[in-house]
Amino acid sequence: MAREMRIQYPGAMCHVMNRGDRREAIFEDDEDRQRLLETLTEACEKTGLAP
């Protein structure tokens, strides 16, 4: 069963999470995890989403 559509409106906040198939790890190591965090931080800063 598919989940319901996300309600979107200006100023809405969404919780984002990620995991691999069968809850497998999605990062090879801490460096890989840190690279994703840096990329997300940069994207938030560019779009004005960072506090």
C-alpha cells in the first residue's frame, strides 16, 4: 500500500531519512557519511533553508 501524499505548503518542514534495502547501511564509512552531511549543509545554505 502506498503512503498518502505529503501535504505541502509554504514554510512546511519535512523529516528526511534514508536507509538501504533491508535496512542495510547506506554509507561505506564515516568519510562517506560526512560527505553527505556537507552536501546537505551546502544545499540548505544555497536555498536559504539553513537557520
